[in-house]
Amino acid sequence: MVKEWATVVHWHKGRALLRYGSSSGCGRCQAKATCGSYLLEKIGPESIHQLELAIPQPLQPGQKVEVGIPESSLLRSAMLVYLTPLLGLFLGAGIFQSWTMDQVWICLGGVGGGLAGFFLARKIAAYWDNRQAYQPVVLQIGLPPDTVKVLQQE
């Protein structure tokens, strides 16, 4: 299970808007050259993301919630996004190569197959979007921020 802690921004009638992002120490460790989170943070325009989930328990803004998604779902989604257009590219180029030896048509067949694979991946992802295995689940709910009080002793 891939887990991430998120902060409640808003909760209303069983729907919670959560905000999550990379930790403040991300990018400062020795593994940043091989770390996927660090590389995604460098590529992406934002390091803060929002997610809306159904959580029946009343929550307060600022409360922490641990959200998770199964690794198998994440791997299937990654394979769909990367492999479907790639397979479409090879298939399109292969079909056009069996039809003609003109390099321009083979290249256009590959581009067309790649685009067809991309649109097929979008259709499959839209179908998978409603399946329960691909939905994030709430693993833990932290205490509300006003519950913990620190008393000073003299």
C-alpha cells in the first residue's frame, strides 16, 4: 500500500477536501538522484495537490488523514499510461511497414498508432476510475488540531 498523509482543507456533508504534497525534507537526502518523488517534484509545476474523498466522520480543517492506494493498482495504471501508447506506436508502424516500404508512411503509421494507444489508455482509465480498487482509501484519521494542548510546567 502506498501511503501519504494529507491535511483536511474543508469537510461538508461527508465529503472532505484534502491537501497533500512532498515533505519539507524531500530533496535533501543522498538518494535524490534516484528518488522518484524528488524527480516528479522537479518536473511538476506544483508540489501541493488536492484530493476529494468521501469520509463520513466529521473532520476539522487542519486535521491529518492518512490516505493509501494499493501498489497493484498503481502499477497497473502506470503500465496502462506508458505501455499502451508504446504498443500502439509499434503496431501502427508494423502494419504500415507490411503495407509499404516508404519511410514517411511507416512513420505516420507509428504516430497514428501511438495516438490511438493514447486514446485507448484514456478510455480504459475512465472505465477504471469508478472501480473500487483504484480509489484511495482512508487508513487513519489523526486527532483534531484543537484536541492536543501543551501545558508548560514551571
